[in-house]
Amino acid sequence: MMKRNLVLTVLSFVFALTTCFALTACDFGIFSKGLKYTLSSKYNGYVVTGDSVTDTRVVIPPMYKDAFVTRIGDHAFDRLEKMTEVAIPPLVTSIGRYAFAWSGLTKITISKGVSSIEYGAFYECKSLKEVTFTEGLKWIEEKAFYYCDALTSLNLPDSVVTIGAEAFGKCNGIKTVVIHDGVRRVEQGAFKDCVNLTNATIGNYITGVARSLFHGCVNLTDVKIGNQANAICESAFSGCVKLTNVTVPVSMEKILAYAFNNCVSLTRINFSGTKQQWNAITKAETWKEGVPSTCKVYCTDGAIYI
């Protein structure tokens, strides 16, 4: 009796899962042809690829034969310029390296099961305008969305803990970046050369502003650094020629070489400590290279020139 109930429970779950996915798939049509499936013990299910798919709207089934589809494989749909949309099954946990790179994608929803988007997964998807992220995503790896210059907004879920190096580099449509308090690590150049970015907020649990984090963001005007940051690394804001206002926490201990290189419009640094605490920060000789001498640091007990 217990065995029969267990089987019924599993079947009910599969039916509900498939039905739920089918509602999404209805918008696309039947599952796409030309998909390839490789059973993987590492990923506890099938890895799907589809370099011979010809559909513009690709629909991946949640199951193949007797197991779930749990991963979009490396290079799975790269260079498929005719593909504009894709439906990802709910039990996919990872999107592989260069999975959709150089494709014609215009929008995508990252399903709730996905915890990692790997290296270059959406590299140079220049038509990608809309990405819907869902809770459960934890890791966005290096260059995951590099040069997706049609992407206009970035709303990361609270579950994200790591943003890799140059993950959103050259995403020229993004105007605002908010790194929420759930993020623990943002690697070098994560938002490098986002030329239309104007405002950035760095979360309270980021301990260091990474090297070249906003390098070349030529329209960036205002930055707020979270209250646990203790370092601004090399060239973090280099070339941010319109940067006028930066908020720095009292936790800051060091500002490294060329951190504000060529920030020719910087006029105000808001520091949440005293003048003595500001002066105690270890600063590289070239940290303010190109910053106007008229720039002031506004401390809790008054203002001083840099």
C-alpha cells in the first residue's frame, strides 16, 4: 500500500510539473525538433543541446524518456541567429558555457531551478533586450552577459551571491545598477565599459570594490558604496569622466592605484567618518590621478580638499 501511494505521489508530481511547463510551452507551440539529449550522472538527468534546431522559438521539454532535463549544455545553441526565444524547463539547474552565445535571442526567462549561469552563456547576444531572473539563481559567472548591448535593465533576484568578472561588461543599454545586500562577491570589471550607466549602488556586504569594476563607464555620475567595503581596488572607476559624487563608508581602509583615474568631473566624496579617519585611509600615490584639486571630501566633522 505504501509503495502504491509513493508511486501515485511521484506520478502526480510529474503530471503537475509537466502541466505547469506546458502552460508556458503553449505560447510557443510543440517541443522543438533537432534537440539532442545526453544522460549525465553529474547533472542527475539529461543535458540538452540543439545546434541543428531551426525554430525561431525553441521549446525544450521538461523530460526525455525516463529522466528530467537538468542542464543546457556547453555551446548548446550558440550562433543560432534565427532563434529569438527559448523556453527553459523548470528543473534545469545550470546553463552551460557559451550556451546561447552569438545567438539571435531577444528575450528569455531564467527558470526558477537555475542556480548558475556559466562562462559566456549569453556572450554577445546583441539582440537580447529582456532577461527575467527568478529566485534561486546564485552564480552569474564570468562574461555571462558580456556585450549584450541591447539589454536595458538589470533586476537581479535576492538569491544571487556572486557576479563574475565582466559578467555585464559592455552592456551599453543598462542605466542603473543596484547590487543588493545578498551579493557577497563582485569580480573585476563586472560592469566595465557600460557606457550608458548613470547610477550604481554597491551592497552592504561587498567588502571590496573590485578592480576595474566600473572602468570606462563614461556616463556614470553617482556611486554609493556599501557600509562594509574596506578597499577600492585598482582602476575601479578609471575613465568615469562624468562621475561627480561618490559615497564612501567609514569602514574604508585603502584606496589603490588609479582608483579614480581621469575622473575629471569628481567634485564631492561623501565620507561617513571624521577627517582624521579619512586621512588614516591608506591611499596609493596615484589614486586620484586626473581628479580636480577642487574636489572635496565631506566628513562628519567638516570638509577637506583631497
